[in-house]
Amino acid sequence: MAEVAEVIEGCRLPVLRRNQDNEDEWPLAEILSVKDISGKKLFYVHYIDFNKRLDEWVTHDRLDLKKIQFPKKEVKTPTKNGLSGSRPNSPEREVRKNLDLSLQPASAPSSGKTLPVPKRKVEVVSPATPVLAPPETAPASIFPQNGSARRPVVVAAQPGRKRKANCLGADEDSQDSSDGIPSAPRMTGSLVSDRSHDDIITRMKNIECIELGRHRLKPWYFSPYPQELTTLPVLYLCEFCLKFVKSLKCLQRHLTKCNLRHPPGNEIYRKGTISFFEIDGRKNKVSGWSYSQNLCLLAKCFLDHKTLYYDTDPFLFYVMTEYDAKGFHIVGYFSKEKESTEDYNVACILTLPPYQRRGYGKLLIEFSYELSKVEGKTGTPEKPLSDLGLLSYRSYWSQTILEILMSLKSENGERPQITINEISEITSVKKEDVISTLQYLNLINYYKGQYILTLSEDIVEGHERAMLKRILRIDSKCLHFTPKDWSKRGKW
């Protein structure tokens, strides 16, 4: 059996942890760092096949030294210049914008009976397009699919018309959030990620705790705050301007000077205690730091995959707040490019941990599509999505599309008909996302040259139960938003 002193960075071995059921388990983990505090060794571990937010420091008594795997020595291959072919990764020194919010194709077997329907001129999908047939793999879907058929709806299809070859291209890059890096990252927008930045420094959480207003937050991931602040037990943030300071005394002194009680932007929506503020990424710079940059640093604590940079100028930020007597407290936000050639209406989206599981994430998503409706566009979030972002978007798309389908009424005794284009125009959800959601719910059935959507009893009942719980909704009458044409503004 190996000794504790032999455990070094790169070793893999089982480590004791408690799972969600409060039971002990011994998953395989990798040692990312070792430190010695007063003669006691601590080991920073990443559990293989688990999300990075579960990484933690552990003591030696939680290590199973009997099954340790030592790292293999790296073989360096010479190059033409005589230099090693392998080079060490360098730490990320810049801080960029944000998010990670990735679609994964899924469907479940359907037992709903489909009925023949009258043919109609096609619009989006054709019998010659096999990608619309339900895929063979069938992970569990949002709603059960074992009920009897209740509401068949025709999706109009046009024989011979071809769709874009990569209609579901977003799904092809889908990865688990623990290691999902697209093979060919896009070098514009907020998605600038690649393995060369996945070094030891960025793989480790560097902030112990953040105090933001009345909340203390435990970060999930690395965020490039100034290095001198990473050794502090608590990092203090002003909840209104998001300025970071090193002590409670410094924060109290700052609060006597800070006159902000809401994010520094235009309030474009208010209903009840919920407000949204629009913030230009190139404005509101104070002492070299802007509100947007401070927001990105905070968001990176809870978002993986994306590299963060200081350049927030090409972005707009929409911050959702909750109002009380003390001011407008940040709940979450999303950012979007001022000009997006890929029709992205969200670059980064985050609900802060204290406000998660309360419907705010879906409210942020709904708000982003309300802006797209005003702009007269269809939109989609940047990929890949995080695991939590994926769940939120799948749920929102499913509920929104089912709302449309269930509101259709038959005319002259015929079954209702609708096209993919029509669903997309009504909801501002991009066609690719509409199609992938219909596949995910396994609603599409092929019958006599046409695609038929069959809503089973279970799907209808599951949707109705979900909508009863969805209390928070965006009221378009409370939105005061005028889109700008950034292409005509030259420099932002």
C-alpha cells in the first residue's frame, strides 16, 4: 500500500464522499493539488465523471491508498527545432465574458395511436428528411409517454423540399457539462473555450466564499479575481455595484460612498417586485472596472466552459432584480451580443444559487424571447449549454410549444394543422430548437407521407401540472424596450 507522502498531483484513486442520499461512496478521483497546513496534508480532488463544482479539499483519511494509480510520465517528442513537441499549458491571464449554458438529442418511445389526416402543402419537413424521425436512443423525457392518444396535430410537410443539412447541428456538439468542449469552438461571441486553457490553475476553485448582500455563496468553479484576493476566507462584494473588496471594514466604508440601489442601467421591465435593467457593456466604468466586468467575474464562479475576458463592450446585459425597501437585489442575468450573425439571443445566463429552483431561470429565458419578439427575430442560446442551463431550456421550450399545440382548435371537424415555421414565428424560438424539442418529447409520428404530432394523455396532464406550478410569467405589457440597430452605430 502506498504512503500518504507518495500521493502527488495527477494520481488517481477512490475518495470517500457523501452522495445526495447521504450515503458513503468511493468514486474514482484525480489529485489536482496538494498542500501542507501545519504539518497536515490536504488534497484537492476532482471526481472523475462528476461535475467540477463537486471538487473539494480532502484529508488523507478519505483516500483509498490501496488502489492508487500513479500518473504516467509524459514522453516528449523532439521537433525540427530540437524542442519538445509537448508544451505545458499556461494559466489564463485574461478575463472574458461568460456563460455556459448543450442540447442533447433525446426521445422516448411513444405509445400514442396516430390517426390518418388530410394532406396539406408542406412547409418545413419532408418525408425525404430522415433526421426528423425519432432517434433510436431513448433517454427519459420530460413527460411520460405511456398514455393513450388524445390530440393528434398535423405538422405540415412538403415532399421534395430540403431542409438545411445541419438542422440539428446544435445537438451534435452536446457534451456532459463536466467536460463538454466543442471540437471546433466559435471564435466570436462568448464561446471561446478550448483544452489549452484547461490547466491546473483554472481547474481549481480559487475563491472560498463570497458575501453578497445578505447571502454567503460557495463558488462552484474558478474565477480570475485578482490573485491577492484568492487567499481570503471571504470575498466581499457590494450587491449594487458588485465591486469586490478584501474585508468587511472595506465594504462598510465603500457602502457609505456608493449611492447605487439598483444596477446602473435603464429599467425596461417592472411587475410587482421583479425588475429588469438593460446595461451596455461599454458603459459604467469606475476606477478601471465596469459593472459588467464585475458581473462577469461573479458569474464565472458558477459557470464552467467559457473563458472570461475583460472586453464586455460588444455585449448587452439584462439583470433581473427583486425589490424591497433596501433596493433592487440581483437575482440573475443574461448577456447577449449587440450583433449576432448566428441569431443568438443569449450568450450567458445565470440565476444565482440562493434564487435557484424558484422559477427565476425560466423567467430569464422567457424574457430573452420577449426581447426577440419585439426585435422581430427568432433566437437561440449559445451552445454548449451547462447541465442546469440545458434543463431550464428544455423545460421552457417544451412548455412553450405544448402551450401552442394545446391551444389549437379544429375547424370544420378536421384535426388542427400547424407548421414548424408558424410555431417558430409565434414563440420566437428558432426552428432547430422547435424540431429538437418535438423529438425530445417524442411527439413526431410519420403517417402516409405526413408528420403527425400525437399528444398523449400523460403529456397533456404532465404539462397542465407543470403550468400550475409556473407562477412567475413575463407580462409583455410591462416591457418598455426599443431595440437598437447596432450595425449603424459604428463604434459602440
